[in-house]
Amino acid sequence: MRGVVFDGERPRVVEDLEVRDPGPGEVLVKVAAAGLCHSDLSVVDGTIPFPVPVVLGHEGAGVVEAVGAGVVHVAPGDHVALSTLASCGACADCDRGRPTMCRRAIGRPERPFTRGGEPVFQFAANSAFAERTLVKAVQAVKIPEEVPLTSAALMGCGVVTGVGAVLNRARVERGDSVLVIGAGGIGLNVLQGARLAGATTIVAVDANPEKADAARQFGATHFVDASAAADVPAAVREILPTGVDHAFECVGRAELIRQAVDLLDRHGQAILLGMTAPKVEASFLPAAMFLDKSILGCRYGSSRPQRDMALYAELYLKGELMLDELVSATYPVAEFGRAVEDLHAGKVARGVLTF
């Protein structure tokens, strides 16, 4: 079968990938669509260290093809969106409703794939850039068939991370103000999460002025063009003179993290979503934090995928959550290289590979 494999030198589409049958508690999924996220490319450039060879992809949706013993919540033929959380369900963190903190779901890559008889790693317990992938049962979230799989795929990372960061981690309240630095795939979902939460002033900042329309479509009340503004913080303070309640950094750059912290109002919080390189350091002024300000990390939207992704599918069907609008372009998996070029060029919010 086809898949996108990174061998430590470059990613490429291969035709000779194989995946094993599902064992107990596992689900084999025929992937229909998978979003191309910066995290996949971060494996390629080394920002996210990962063993190779590895099948890339972590934002997918498809149809259940087979299930292992003990799987009862999905069956062959069901449509599912895939999460990256292979949480155990039995540890203290899972029991407290914090599957993103499950230690059995972090840093333990498995190898359900083979090429030429040699094992191949699975990225983010998911590897959606393959015609078929094998996941733990907890990762397969059943969704209504009315949700297009090209749109449902994006729930598995961009939506659950962005919207979840707003609703689960920051707990934005009605009437709050929100700053979103970076209006890419994650940033757009933070914007619509802020809209869903009832924030009244929602400021998007991006260096690409062509993202202004999409930012406003997803919920921004204001857009600051970082490529044209001589002083971005000053431009934001023209809109929010005393600072912002919630600042989301969605790019992963140290200077933007500092910017998010510096723009906080009293009792404000900066939520870090952008992925930096492992050893990048950011600075802030501790004295500025004494007015009850805080800096929050956030993994995967602090989500509970079986609950959250099902909710997002329901909100989509009610017309309250935008998914179709996130899909800027679709590419046959054979055109993976073109999808990467478009992502680097800033032409897409999310490009989606199809199988």
C-alpha cells in the first residue's frame, strides 16, 4: 500500500508499505483523508526528534476496516476521526480526565508497519499518511457519516488543539478579550474557539496579510498585519489599551512568546501552542507577572478526544463549527511534495491528502 515515509533524509511516497492486522483493543482504519500539519514537517527538519524510518501523518479520518478483540464502540464500516492520544485509560491521569498527560501515550512509538520485512515506526501513534493505519481503540472516534471525511480529518489535530485550548485550557469566558498570534491552521481554530466561547474582542496577528479574510471569517474582530505594522504590540494596544485576557502563541517563536506575555492585562494568561525546537529558550519579566498573570502550556488542546471530537462533529452539523472552510486544497497522496510546497509558501490554512 501507499504511504509517506521519512527515512531520515527526505520524505517520499512509497508503494510497498504493509501494516499488520489489529490485535486486542486495536482498530484498522482505511484512511480517506489526512491533513498536512507543520508538526509532520517538524519531524523532517528535526524540530521534533523522532526515530526513523517513520510513516508521517497524524490528522486523519477514514472508515473502520477491522477491529480486534474487545473493541465494541466501533465496527467495520463506521466513519471515524483519529486522535493521536493512545492513552491507557487506567492510569491516574486518565482517571482524572487528563488523557493528554497519560505517560503511556507519550514517547513510546510503536512499529505496526513494515517495508520489505523491516519494521517502520508510527508517528504520533497515528501515521495517517498511509492508505491503512492501525490505532488503539480509544483513538478511533465514531462520527456521523454526514461529516465529509476530508473535513473530519482536521478534527484530529488542528481543531481539537485550537478549539480545545480555548475551551479546555484557557477556559475563555463570555466577554473576554483574546489575542491570537499566527492565523494558520491552529490559529484559525483558536479564533473560532474564542467565537464559540463568546469572546467579544478577538485580535488576530499574522505576517501574511492574505490571511485577514480567513481570520475574520473564523471569528477575528480585528486583524493586525505584522508585515506592515512598525510596532505590533503598539498596534494591539490601540485595540486593547490595557492588554488582553488571553494571548495564544500559535507559531512557536521565542520572540512571539515574549510578545504574548508582554501584552497581557491583569490576570491575563499566555497559552503556548506553537512548537519550538526542544532547546529554544524564551524570556519574560518576572516582575510583570505579579498581577496574577500566568503562562500556560497546552498539549493537544487539553482534550478528551472521545468527548470533544464527537462534540465538534455535532457542532459542525449544527452550523456552529467550521470545518469545510479549513480545507484550502486537497491533493492526491502522490502530490505530497506539492502540498508541502504550498504549506511552506503560506498558500493554505490546511492542505488535505486524499487516498
